[in-house]
Amino acid sequence: MRIISLLASATEMVAALGCLDQMVGRSHECDYPPEIQSLPVVSTVQIDINASSAQVDAQVKELAREKREPEDPALKALSIYAIDVDKLQALRPDVIFTQTQCEVCAVSERDVIQAIAQLTGLQPLIVSLSPYRLQDVWEDMLRVGQALGKRDQAQTLVEKYQQRLTDLAVKTSAFGARPRAAVLEWLDPLMGAGNWTPELVAYAGGENVFGEIGQHTPWVTWEELQAADPEVIILSPCGYTLERAMQDVPLLQSNPIWADLQAVRNGRVYAIDGNQYLNRSGPRLVESAELLARVIWGERLPIIVDDNAWQHVQ
């Protein structure tokens, strides 16, 4: 089987199922495990991802505005990513993994269907993942397993992931009170964290402040952040490495409301690598919950996490 993954989380699922040797291509965002980075890249992003957070947000909103103007509904979808059709043809995939969840976050099913229509003599199986909550992620794992002929192995992995989360919840419940935690998925402008993140916060022993389970991420005003006044603030911008997220901290510090928040006054602000963990709907969401628990409870919770994935914000 010749596999192309256009979704970073799907690539991690393929790896967990032991099928990396069948991958022949990847998206520009697929970067884990490290050995897949030698594979051909078949997608590119069509906005300036090196711009400031505010400029990235403006570019996405401008694309959305332009696509709302035509009367033809088929033209109203975002076109942030491009697929190299010639390279896709040369790689001759049997199966392509993509997603329908968020056209801002990754190559979409619509993009793939448009590319496939231009191929000659190929009819690859398109497997679209659509995760909104943790149960969706586990079902996607089974869907990937089914496509690769490894459904039983996928089921075993899902059960292990769920057990680890249950074990974490048991440990954190022993602490009693659940600190009110705000996870910010974008920093300029402010955005909370929805979809599966509230579930991860709950497993970590916190009470999620912004965002609903299974719902897209909500915008948050500074006044709303001030009114909520969370005990813990976690910065985890979507698609940003830990280092890139830390570059935006001065933007927060420049707002007069920031210094008055209790989480800031008490030194309980942290950054977590959102690109590798919280925002990637794959197996490492288990580690994401453990990272959240680590920053919420500190040394009170004796668990091992990736110390390169989080940082205390002074």
C-alpha cells in the first residue's frame, strides 16, 4: 500500500500502527516522527506563516471574506493550501489521509478531491478524519486502522490511550479543588480553546474557562479574560512551536489588563507547544493532557512529561 498523509495527526496514527514504511508522501506540516521528514512534500501553504499573529489572522479573514463574495457556493471555501498535483501523480498513492475539521489548520478533503480530479489513471482511497472531541479522535484512529488493515491493533491502542487518561484523572482528582484554567489558542487577537481541549483540561484536573467540548474555538476579548480572571493561563497558539509562542508574550504584557490577572500576579502562566501537542488531534493528545496536568499541579503530580514542550512564562 502506498500512503500519503496530508494531516499531521494522521501521520502519527500511521506511525503508531507501524506503517511508516508504506508512506510515500506527506504534507508540509507532517513533521513527527522525525524520520518522515525525508519523504516528498506534496502541499504548500499560501499565506505568510512568518508574519505576526495579527497579520496571519488578517490574511485568513481576508481569504474568508473573498470567498464569501462570489455567488457560486463552490467558490466559498477557503484556499489556504495548495497540492502539488504533478508530484501526487508521480507518487501514485493508494490511500490519502486528509480531514474535514478545519480548513485553516490543514489540507482539507475539498482540496484533495479537486487535486484527484486532475490525476490520470489513479483512484486512491480518500480517508477524511473529522475530530471535534476526544471520542472523534479515537474513532479516527480506528478509521485509519481500518484503511491500513490494522483495525484490531488500532482498537488496542485506543484502549491504552483511554486508560492513561482515566489514570491521570484519578491522580488529579485526589487534589480536590479544580483550578480554573484558560487555554489560549491564539494570542493576537485572543482566542480560547474548544473541541477536545476542555476534555483534556478536565482529565488534567482543571476547570476549563473558555471553549466548549466539540465546538470550534471561541474568540475572547480582553474584558472577558479580565472578568473570568483564571487561576492558571496556558498559552498554546495553534500551529506555533513553543519558541514561536513565546515571541508573542510581549504582546500580552503590553496590555494593561494583563498584569492585573491573578494568574499573572501569582506566576501561574505557562506556554505549551501547541503545534506538537494540544492542537494536533492524534495519539499525543494523551501527552497533552499530562502536560496540562504538569503545569496545573507542578511538582505535586509526579509524572514524566516532555520538558522541552512547556515553559513557565515569567
